[in-house]
Amino acid sequence: MANLLDQLKAVTVAVSDTGDIGAIEKFTPRDATTNPSLITAAAQMPQYQGIVDDTLKGARETLGAAASATEVASLAFDRLAVSFGLKILEIVPGRVSTEVDARLSFDKDASIAKGRDLIAQYEAAGVNRERVLIKVAATWEGIQAAAVLEKEGIHTNLTLIFGKHQAIACAQNGITLISPFVGRILDWYKKDTGRDSYESAEDPGVVSVTEIYNYYKKFGFKTEIMGASFRNLGEITELAGCDLLTIAPALLAELQTTEGDLPRKLDPAKAALMDIEEINVDKATFDKMHKADRMATDKLAEGIQGFEKAIITLEEILAKRLAELEA
């Protein structure tokens, strides 16, 4: 009997959710995705000190001796995400996701500029833009920024998806891929209801992604759905058939070492037959639906704040390391 990972790969694209290059080599996913928290963790691993040091030296050379350590660290942050992305693309045959600074989540123009800059860095290194997804937080401003990038041939991954209104707005604006955060939705409902657990099929995160999947397939949207942020194996197996799932190394290992039948749960043919109401999500509708959804409101704000904190931490680590290198 085949293991669950091999069966999952037959119906869903498996993506590695990590900045740890060694873990990506082990599980051979098609794609890989990173975020500020994952890059911060990887940057502190001894085996990647060389990448960090080279990136810092390059940033110093670009800015010159007069630049402060803070300025050098800030430039190095962007470059480090691309440096890890380039290493990852040497391993995976598909795409890597690299995130726009979360501090720009409500600034459309700055997000567009940052997305263009990240793609320019990849292209300067000889990587075709088709292999890169620019990650942007799914605020209204982020979605509009991503829509502009998509028209320029820069593909995007809209992250921190918690509500159907975010997902529909992304699809209507031609976004390449969205990342609904399954586990974080479960976390919110457990805290809000006081429940210790949910059956996998009733898991609120699973229910949310299933609803988005069926909506997209019913109305023929091309935007891909990549479930993310899993807390347990059941969440993953209940979403077998989803376009993509980005999975942390520990859960990839559990899938690989677990045998059993893995039936497909999400199916476009079944979704096409469902009775689903189509919704047009303009800004007024987006704002209204977002305000009415306490979970989405809470988790989007919390997610952005968490990524901002990780960026600040990483910049502090980089400034400290720069001081050591230049001592």
C-alpha cells in the first residue's frame, strides 16, 4: 500500500512550506513557499550562515561605507529572501513564493514597486519570472497591487486568506494563486468557542477552503488554491484534490511514513453541479463582508502583525551580524 504523500501527489501539487533547503531536498516537492517567519528561522541556522554573510556584504557594497547598519540590514532583508529563493529554485522544478514586506500591506503603490523589485532581482540572477510568485497580503490594497503586477506578467500569491470575500476578490482580479490559512482559522474557532478539537471534516479551516474551492470550480475561475498553515494530518487528507497544499516538513514526513487509503475529497466535476450563488466583490462589498467576519478581521490583522514582527527581528539579526563581520 502506498504512503499518503505519494497518493496526495497524485491529486494535489505538494509544496514545501519552509526556508530550510535541506528539508526541501528531502521531500522533493514541485514548488516551495517562504514567508518572513520562515526566512528568519532559516537565517539563524548555522548551515546557511554563508548565504546571510554574502547577502550582507553585497548590501554593504551597494550602499557604501556611509550607510548605517540599519540601512544595510533593510536592503539585505529583501535580498536574503531572494537569495534563499534562488537556492530553492536549484532544487524544485516549479516555483518559489517570495513575500513583499508585510509593512506595505495597506500601501498599493509601494507593494507594486516592491513586487517589481523582487522580480528584477530574480531576473538579474537569470531566473524566468514564470518560476516566481510574489506573495502579497490579501488586504483590498494588496489585491489591487497584485492585479497590476499580474497585468505586467508578474505572478502573485495572495496570502493570509481567511474569508470568502478575499478569495472572490482575488479571483475577480486575475490573481494566479491564493493561500487560505487552514490551521489559523481552526486556532481562532477553538479559542472563540472553547472547543478543544474538531473532527477533520468539520474543521472550520477545511470547511473554508472547501467552500472556496467549490466556488472557484463552479464559476470557472483560473486562480489556483493552495491550502496552507496546517495543524494536523486530518486537515490535509480532507483537502486531497485541492490544487496545491503547502505543507511543513514535519507533516510531510508524517504523510510519507503513513500508509492507508487517501480518497480524493475535492473534485471540480462535483463542484460544477453545485447550487452556489455568485457574488461580485467590489471594495464596498469587500469592506462589508470583512467587517462582518470577526475571524477574518482578527486573523488578517494578526497575520500581518506577525510577519512585520518577524521582519523586524530579522533586520536586527542582520544588523548584529553585519557589526560582527565589520568589527
